[in-house]
Amino acid sequence: MKQSINSIWILLIVVVISSCGKQANQPEPLPVNTGKLAKVSIGGGYTDSLYYRQDGKLDKIILFSDLGGTTYKEIYHFTYNSIGKVAKVQIENGDEFRYTYVNDFVTAVSRYENGIKMNYKFYNYVAGGNRLESVEEYAKASPNDIGFAYTFRQDYTYYADGNLKEEIRYQINQNGQATKYQSIRYEDYDQYINVDNSFRHFLYMSGINITTNNPRKIIRRDEIAGTEQQYNYQFTYNSKSLPVKRTMSTGPVGSVETELTYSYY
């Protein structure tokens, strides 16, 4: 959609204080030491800040970057339905994501630009369970198009413990034929809770946990070119077994190319 969505590993906690007092829709501060994820930062000036309502549900996420004096900020607001599920995520640029549920499971997410529905995704689950099996995307090429074209599918497989094993991505042509173009394998999981589920896929997969623990090896394969790239991850945890730092490298284990830090309320 926009560069901000593709660079979601980012952001900064901004404390908003108004001389006129709190607005009605402003989240109340959470008590300290709740353990909820507050901020994710990555070197280079990117931060993601998460704010919560008093009931513990996400109220908004602020994406912020400061690169060489050029700043960028985007704010995502969450609203909920009568059963406490995310009903809508609104972006201050006018875009909006709307959520449909069946038996408490997300079954469709639609994206609107300036009030016009531009694409939607269907979610299919493993029979008899709550694990995601596949996602199908339908999109318009332009706002004036009448219908939607089937453009993309992503399949998921899991290990016996429920952690994600592989994602396979397909492009769909005009005749409905699928071409596998990328696969992503997840390996060497640790035993600690994965907190990235709180925010990583918050637009199209809000409320869907696709993995429980943290993979320390991810292998991306270009199925068209036949090439692979391995990413090695190392985690540092606090006394509550929550990650406070994650390093990534494509070289030998122990080398560092990027560093991501987590902080908590």
C-alpha cells in the first residue's frame, strides 16, 4: 500500500499532552509494569509506538522515522465491535481497513482509499482449528474499476507445536492460474513468547497469531530465480522472558547487520 506499511518494524513513543486536558478518545496511561509492548525501534531512525486503552486493547500505533532531518509520521487508530474484536483501523491519510468475522475468526479484511473499496482478503483456516491455512487477495487496478481481480494467494503450514513452518506466495494471472514466486521457511524456534504478533501484521491480520515463539532462522527463496537468502536472528530477554533486543544477520551467526529493540509498559 504505502512505504509505511512495508516498513512496519519501526517507531517512537510520543506522549501527547494537551493544555486543555485529555480528549475523550485519548487512551488513558496504563499502569507501569503491565508487560505490554510499548515501542519497537530499529537503527536508522525508525520507531513503532503502541498505545492502549484502559481495557488493554490497542488504541493506536504511531509509525515514525527521522532520516537525515526528514521526518515522517503515520497514525493508525483502532475501533472495536460489540464483542471486543477489531472492527476498523483508520489511518490519518484517509485509508481504512474494515474487518469481518465468523465465529470470532477474521474471515475478510477490506481496504478503502478515500471511501472507495480497493481490495479485500479472504482468510481460510485449518479445518476444525484456529490456525490460518491460506489468504486470498482480490484487488482493483484503479478506483473506477467495477469488479475485483483475484491477484494473490498465500499458504501456511505449521510444525506440530503450532509454530509457523512455511509461507508460500503465489501470483494469480488474468486466467486464474497461480505461479509460485516466493517461499519463506521458519526454523530453530526458541521457547519464548513472540511479541511481534502484537503489531507486525496489525492491518491485514489483526488478531491472528500465526506463530507462538521466535524463529532464529528464516530462509527466503525466490522460486522464479531459484535463489535463497538465509537470515539469522539472536534474541536478548528480560527477567520476564520478554525480548528486549533482536539482532539479524545474513552472515555467520553472531554477526550483526540490523538491531531491533523492544520496550514495555
